[in-house]
Amino acid sequence: MKSLWKYITGFFAFVIGILVLSGKKNKKVKEIKGKIKDVKSRVKEVDTEIKNAKNKGNAYKKSLESKKKALKEIEAQKYKHKDIGVKEASDFLKKYKKK
């Protein structure tokens, strides 16, 4: 009978030990999973910031290109050559000579 009680108490001690140890492991696993979720959310935030920065960069490039085109158009209008006849050129030179 004494040996039977030893086996029964040993079995209960074994079961309780497993339950206690698995409970501690579950807590650690839950902590690690929580940390992983936090890191994933931070990664998502950083990814969105990177995408926004790229979009802003593209917008700046597009606006810069459009401004360059506008500047070229203004310069082309400013220095546009006119077809001037001989009579107009001689009149201009006469006026310039008087000054």
C-alpha cells in the first residue's frame, strides 16, 4: 500500500510540475507575442512614412520639371526673333544714331 501511495503522489507531483512549468512558458510566449505585435506595428508606421516621403519627393520633382518648362517658355518668348525688314532696320538705326 505504501508503494501505491508513492506512485500516486509521484504522479500528482509530475502533473502539477508540468502544469506549473507550462504556465510560466505560456506567460513568456505571450510576452514575446506582444513584443512581436508592437514591432510589426512600428514597422508598418515606418513603411507608411517612407511611402509618404517618396510621394513628396516625386511631387517635388514634378513641380520642379513643370517650373523648368515654364521658364524655358518664358525665355523663348523673351528672346524670340522677329522677322525685320530692311526699312525697319534702317529706321531703328536712324533713331539710335540721333540718340
